[in-house]
Amino acid sequence: MIKETENLVEDQKNVVSEAINQHIKKDVKSKAEINPNKSASFKKLNVNESSQLPTNDSERFRFIDISIFKDFEKSLCCSTCFGTINIIETTNCGFSSTFKISCQSCNVENTWRNSKMVGIKKNVPTINRRAVFAMRMIGKGAKSLQKFSSYMALPAPVSQKSYDKINDKILRATTVVANSCMKKAAEEEELLTGSSDIMVSGDGTWKTRGHSSLVGVCTVIGAESGKVIDIDVMSSYCKSCEVSKKLYSDKSKSSYQQWQSHHAKSCQKNHFGSAGKMEVEGMKKIFEDLSQKEVL
């Protein structure tokens, strides 16, 4: 998925950049006419600029009661002999199901899925990836997806192992898209300013209220566009490190040392101070890494 996303981003780079530049040139005047005292959100909502992809209602997902297929059987007939047909669910993987349509008279059979297949090998149901993505977007995980499926009388979702694989692919893909969007935002800010010396503001947010949050996010925002140019996530917690405490009680053993050397590159813990200092440390790190990321 990440390879496909990178290719897609690269293929669309010139087209999107050109479209953004055209929008910006037409909207610079309208931006200037907007009350400067209004918020950045107000400005963005009132500017005729959008990078959304066109949507088609016929390509979206729907919930359907499987018992309704019995009504389909009464209303439909075999395309070969016009005989009576049967529709049954043969297999399911998460929310993806395979159905078989068979004729009682001529024994003609056809199969179809309730979801398109994606991936390099076209063997991953779109609906399963979208379900995991939806949970991540609302801040929930695999357990919440299982509860939702149970309450809605849906099939059991993908296993924890499959969930983790999909989650990893989503992370890599969204990282590529986010970096591309922030780079375009930086280019837009430079164009609106008319110089490479742009004015930015910094802001921080935390996962929980108070000064006990384990995760914080720092953002750099363009003064003219009001769009995010760069971000940095500060975390004083790593789930893998917590799990390792149970698996490796004796840190002097070679097995722990081997795990630690491998895990160090992907450890999520990058902040060792208080939650209140996350914003300051995050901003400092952003500006130190700005040249390496080539955002500007």
C-alpha cells in the first residue's frame, strides 16, 4: 500500500501543485479582503479552495440485512434458463463476504464479493482496511471495533494480527500523504508571502487535559495560509517498552540486549520531561529538523 501511495502522490504531484498555484493566484485578492480579525478556520472556509477528491455515492458502503437476500431470490431468476436461484454466503473474512448464486434448475453458479479487493496482489478487502482506518480516525482500536461489530450484529472483524498489519500500512501511507500536504502548504505560504522568509506561529496540544498527558503534538502554522507546515509528536510512553518489562524481567540477559538494540530505532518514547515542557521541546526539535525534512 505504501508503494502504491507513494506512486500516486508522485504521479499527482505536478497536477495538484499546478491546481493549487492557480487557486492561490485567484484567491490572494479574496484572502486580503477577508476581515483579518477573523480566525484561520473562518478564512479557510470562506476561500474557494479545495483539494478534496470527487466522490460518487454509488461507490460508497451500505449496511444490508443478509435475510433480505431471500427476497432477492423471489424477485430474480437465472439468466440462462430463468429458473429459481439461491443466494448463500460461502466465506467471510472480517467484514468481507463471498456469496454464491446458484440455479436450482441448470446448476449454473456465480460468486461475488461485497467489497473490492486492493493491494499489490488484489487480495485485501477494502472494507476491512476502511474499518480499521475509521477506528483510528475516531481514536479507537481493535477492541472498540469488536464491540461495534457485536452490537451491530456484524461478522467478527479482522484478527488482532491482521489489524496490526493494516494499521501499520495506514501509518506509512498517511505519513506520505501528510508530508506531501505540509510541503504544499509551505509552498503556498511562500507564494502568499512573496518571499522565502515566512512568518509562522507554533501551537501545542495534548492527548489528555492537565499536565499529566503522555502524548503531545506540536505544530508550526503559516501566518498567511493558516495551514500546518510541520508537526512533531512528543511521547513519554512506549507500549513496546512496557510489554518488554514483562517479557524480559532480567535486563542483563543477551535476549533483552538484542531486543533493545533492535527496538531503539522504532521506540516511541522521545520525551523524558514533564508534559508541560513537550510544547517547548517539540518546537525546538521542529526547527532543528526543518532543513533535514526539506519542508521549506
